[in-house]
Amino acid sequence: MSLPVTADLYDVIERRRDVRAEFTGSPVPDEMLLRVLGAAHRAPSVGMSQPWDFVVVRDPALRRTFRDHVATERATFAASLPPERRSTFDRIKVEGICESSLGVVVTHSQARGGQHVLGRHAIADAGLYSTVLAIQNLWLAATAEGLGLGWVSFYRESFLQELLGIPPGVRPVAWLCLGTVSHLETVPDLERHGWRSRRPLADAIHEDTWRNRA
């Protein structure tokens, strides 16, 4: 028996945004946070390895330290840009670390599941893909709850690993700024600021071989 397609799922996917400037800083209720993390924890994983963990970061000092590190990395990237791209980049906010309600650092352990992970023998990164699927579940659940989420990528993994005491062999895949928001923008930030536009779907679809576009 086929289940009806729900428009709500497609609506959440359409409304999802990488949030930076819209956080209000109001607390996220514990039960809501657990629902969002529960959705992440129900993600599919290769060999049922469940290679993720979630570090919930509320401490203001830790968040300020990480924000300062991100600012340094932002400046390093900005210095590498040609003048016209730098002018565009300067208008883009890349994080909401201290403005958001809290941070969720998602980690990946390649050792989770033991030596013989079913389905990973030919593709070593299948475990990492599983962790990214958990992040996507978390992101969509947050959107469905009316929360905002922003993925911070301007950091060095070794810095974050040391800052949060993450053990060797466990990789910090994402710092996610999570929290209440005033609103979600209808157009993604990078499009609004002229950094890059979305590719048409037709450009991404190939039939049977790479050369054959749909």
C-alpha cells in the first residue's frame, strides 16, 4: 500500500536556509532540542554503524573562543580573493556562533561499528556520508520546528578538536549554530548577496552516462 505524498516535507525542504543573521538568542526548549537530535540520530547509516556524536555547546566562553578562530579563518580566505569577489564576500556574514541559542558540533568516528562494517569495504567514506545524513536530518527537523540552523565551515578541525576535548580519531565534521529566529529568508544568503546562483535542475541530471543530459 503506497503512502500519500505529504506536501509538508517538500515545504520544509524549500524553506530550509543556512542561517546567519536571523538568530534571536532565545533558549531552545529541552524537549524541542531532543526531538531535533532524535531526528538526527534516526538517520540511515552504513552497516548500522551510527558513527556520529553530538556535542551541545552552550558555554559563552567556548563560543567566543571559537568565534574568534572563525574570524581569523574568514580573514585568511578574504585575503585570497580578487578585489571584486572580496567586495562581495565582505557583505556576507559567515557565522552566528554567539547570536544563536547554542552550538551543536557533530562528530564522526570511523572506528564506530568495529573493523567489519557491513557495506563499507569498498567505499571508506560511506561512514562519513552517514554522518552527513544525520546533519541533514537535524537541519530539516530544526526547520520543521521553526528553528534556524547555520553550518560553520571556516575553522581548522584540529583547533575545534582541542577546544572541545574531542578524542583522537574522532573528527569534528560540523559546528551547527542552532536556535530561535526572527524569520527565515526566502532567498538564500549567497544568492541575495550575489555570490552564486542556484544551478537549474536540468543541468544536474544525466541519463545513463555523464555525457547524456536529460
